[in-house]
Amino acid sequence: MDIAKRFEQNPLLAPKDITPSMPGMEIECLLNPGVFRYQDKTWLLLRVAERPKQEKGKISFPVYNKEGNIEILSFDEHDPNLDVSDPRIVIYMGKYYLTTLSHLRLVCSDDQINFKEAQGVSPIMGFGSQETFGIEDCRVATMDDGYHLTYTKVSANGVGVGYIQTKDWKHFDRHGMIFSPHNKDCAMFEEKINGKYYALHRPSSPELGGNYIWIAESPDRIHWGNHQLLATTRTGNWDSARVGAGAAPIRTAKGWLEIYHGATKENRYCLGALLLDLNDPSKVIARSQEPIMEPIMDYEKTGFFGNVVFSNGHLVDGDVITLYYGASDEVICGAQLSINEILKSLNI
């Protein structure tokens, strides 16, 4: 049951629309933007995935070295120790690398449809030993004291959640890793509940448990505790292999509405909804039985990694959610959903 109204102009942005960060690199994918309003414009904080221009017979990919500079690793494509069966990763002699290196890039729009690279603002690049494989999939929570960025920090040592705070998108306070590996998909609530901050996150276990959505609380957005399980995968369903939070939950009269992603073992990604109690968001009131959005358009079914719709950013205006999402791990698209329609689909 797909109830999303996609923009006729989709895709809104493709790799060709963004300038590489340095000579010799090419942009392979645009993915999963954080979304916010600033200076009367709509802004997207894109995940931009780059790699070196490929030479015949070679597999090359970038990493940050110990000095914080981009270093290019290159291997013979016929090397028997090389596994590139998944377009997202490289495995060489048992060690895992990413085929691309991601950073965050700002684009803005006056009409919510036509976006261009912003002038006078810098990209947010990976920094330090916890981000040697880049930074990914940033959520932006807008609060009274500024903008709060939760994003995925990636290195050979694991995947965790980083936190950056800014007021003007020029000066950034980096608060380090707030959820340790293996963790990602962190979305902060945009207001306190009973004097506490809350966030959704996704720890992962390959042996016990799984890729589930959890909730945590904090006095200061840096120290998190009282972790509670919120939503698990569901065997035989559209969210049977993994689930993860999208953007900041939306306050409605019926509860906190969270648009989340779910995937099957075949890596087909759809979007669904959770409704959480207003006073105790660790309580789930309702959950989508069927997706509210699924990959049905050609640009969602075919791309760098097909059959994917994935969102971690939206704007809310009354009943209308304007959702920006990554399609097929390659292009950026837009759609609108009705809060009332989503609640009806939950039988609320």
C-alpha cells in the first residue's frame, strides 16, 4: 500500500549535479539527506559517495590515512584474494573496505524542488581515526538551541554514531561518538519529554538479537542510557531482515509518528510507520503492517544498489510531510505524505 505522492520532477539530484571534492575523484552516489530549514530556504545535507576514476584492470577506492588525508588503495581486479561481489564493499584477504568514501554536502532550494550547491558553506568531511572510511546518513534535529546532527562514523574498527552541533552551518562542535559500535540510524527527538532528551538508534548483533530499533534517553544529548527495545524485524514481512529509524519523530495528537525503513534479506528497502506514546515514547501504540512507500518507480528499482527507498529527512507543514529520500543508493528524490493518511493506515 504505497501512499506517497512522488514529485513529478524526480530525481531531484543525481551524481552529475554535484562537484567532486577533489581532482581525480568522481561521485558515484548521492544518498539519504538530512533536511532542515535555514535562512528561509530548504536545505539538504547529502551523503556524497566518491571514489577515484577507475582504471582498466584495477579496483581503486579511497580511505583516510593516519594523517587525515585521502589515500587511494588499488588492487588488480583479477587478484584471487579480492571479493567485489557487493558493489558497496571490497573484501581483500579477509579485511573489509568500502568501495566509496562518503562525506556530507549542503545544497539548498527556494521552492523545495530545485536544489543547488550552497555558496559560503563547507562540506563536512571525515575526521580522525573513527572516520577513516567516511561519514554517512546524517539526521538533522532542529531545536531551540540550534541544529543537532547525528551521523554514522565508519572505520575499520566499526560503525558508530557521531554527534555534531551547529547554529550557523559554519562553526561545528564535534562531540565524538555517542553510541559505540555496532550502531547507526540515530534520530533525536526535537523536544524534551518529561525533562529528558530521547533518541532512536540501532545496535546490531549478528548472533543474538538482530538489526532492531531501540530508544534511549539523555540529560544532555551526549550521555545516553535506559536503552529499551522498540521494534524488531518480522519474519516473512517487508521488514524481515533489518529495521532502522528515519528522521526525527513527528509530534501528532495521537502520538509520536516515526517513519522508519525496513528491508528483506534480498535488500529490498521500504518505508513504514511507528506510532509512539506521547508521554512515554518507549511504548509502541501501532506499527505498519504494509509499507507506506516502496520501490515502484524505475529510478527506485534500478541504480547503484536497486530496489531501495531510504529516508532520514523531512519537513512538516500541517498535515503534509515533505519527504526527501535516496532511491537505489544513487539519486535524491522527493515525495509528500499525509499524516492523517498514515494514521489511517495504522487504524488510528
